[in-house]
Amino acid sequence: MKAVKLKGPKQLELVDVETPVADGKNVIIEVTACGICGSDLHYWHSGRGMGGVYDLIMGHEFAGIVVDSGNRDDLAEGDRVTALPLDPCGLCAACRAGHINICLKALKRSIPGNNSPGGFSEFLKLRPDMVRKLPDTVNDIQAAMAEPAAVALHAVRTAGICPGDTVMISGGGPIGLLCAAWAKINGAAYIALTEINGFRKDFAANNGAADEIFDAADPDFPSQVIKITGGGFDVAIETSAADAAINLALMMLKPKGRLILAGINAHTQAILTIVAVAREITQKSVMAYLPEEFDTAIDYIAQKRIDVEKLVTSTTDLTGLGAAFERLASGKSEDIKIICR
């Protein structure tokens, strides 16, 4: 089968690899859609996958058609599905506590698209209990967006957003926009989204759930929102993983505010702990999602209660995947989400 492998820093190569073989256990699908995630861009820049894996087939936001149902009696050839790209051990302290999204043995297990073959391929083998059959009202592109929608839902739930809360979201990428959508669903009274990229600011204004969009670099932003919110935000969800954005979020929170770190940065970062301490800010980090949150994302997409497809600005195929990564990494792209199909 055809697949795209990560061969080195910023090097993708279309190759022929062995097609997954039925083993009576795992589910094999023909991939119909797979999104490019921010973590894929991190891997692309470094030339390695999670845990330093070489020759990785990336792609963990996918949908497909069942070719072999493995040990799943409730699935049949031709069923449309997606899956949680997780492989929890079920035995470590995190798994036993119900936090399978942060399995302590994850680096040594098979996480599709992160350290084992993912969706930038024609076929994909999946752990059977992670596979989810899709409702007829969810198309392939929407199904590929269920994974990032679940990431954002986990962030919003971790934040404990309640009706009446004021919320600041840093970053106008897919996760930031989806966080805004879930915050609105949860009853947030006011949502401000900050972004420095001109295209993303305009896109968020026209297609997002935030009440107002601000330039994070605008020196007047703090005084404006302090006045609007009556002293600052109850919650800040930071999705960019930039030092300046994290510190701005800290400073914009009310005393006893909640800061959620949803972005990823592999480097040491400088944070104004004096602000966090002086205001007794509660700081939490989020990783992936729980199965129930993934299922909720699918359900809300199926019911048209959250519109994920509007964030998909272009599509490509395996032959155009390298160019799509180059475009997204350029800083000049007019894309929010690219789906390979």
C-alpha cells in the first residue's frame, strides 16, 4: 500500500509499505480522511515521532471503512468508523484511576500516528476497543475532526467552565476555535480569543464562537478586557504554548482564576510565577481526552450541535501531503485545518 513516511526533519516521502494483514483481533480500515495536527508539525520539524521514533507514518485524526472487523462482532466490512488513537495498558496507576489518556506506559505502547503507523496511509490497523462506528449523519471529514474536538472538550471540562464564566482563549488554530465552541455550549457568558496572525484573526471573527477577537500583541488589550470583564477572566485556555501567550493569560485572570495549558512546547519556558502565586491561580495541563469525551464529540457532531467542518479550509491527498506541511509551517498559510483524503 501507499503511505507517507517521516524520513527526517521536514522530509516526507511517499513509499510502498506492507498492507496490514488480518489477525482475528485488530480492526483494519481503509483510510478515507486524516487531518494534519499541530503535533504532526512538531514531529515534522524534528524528523522523529513520539519517543524519538524514526520512519513514522503520522496521522492520528482519521476516519475510514472497515476492511476486516477483527474480534469486533458488532462491526462488519464496509462500516464507516473512526477510533481513539490510544493504547492504554490498563494496569498502571493512571489507567487504574480511569485516566487512560495519560497512561504511564504510553511511550512503550502503540499510539497510531505518534509512535506506530497512522492514518497517512491507505490502510490502518487499529486496537479493536478503540474503534467507534460512525452515525450516518457524520461524514468522513467531520469524523476526522472528532479527535481534535475531543481534545478541546477535555480542556473545557478540565477548566470547569460554567454558565456565566468569562473565558479567554489564546490561539486561533483548530484547538482554540473548538475550545471556544465548547465553552459557548457550556454556557460561558463572554469568550475572548487572542491571536497575532491576521488571517486567523479574520477567520475566527467570521467562523468562531468567540464573542470578540483581539490582537494579542495590542498593548491596549489588557486595559480593554479588564474593563469588559470587570476585573479579568475566570478561565484562560492557552493553546499556543508560547511564553508570551502563557504570561498574558496569567495576567488576564482574576484572583483564583483557572489557567489551562493545552498547547505543547518541547522547550523550557519562562512563566511569571509571581503572578500565579500572588493571585492564587489554579493551573492545570491537559492531554488528549477520555473515551467518553471522544464519544461525546462524535455525538455532538452528529446532532449538528458543534460545526467542525467549517474549520477545514483545504484538502489534499498523499502525494500533496509534503506541500501541505510546508504551507502550514510557513507562517503565511491561509489554512486552519488541512485534511488528507
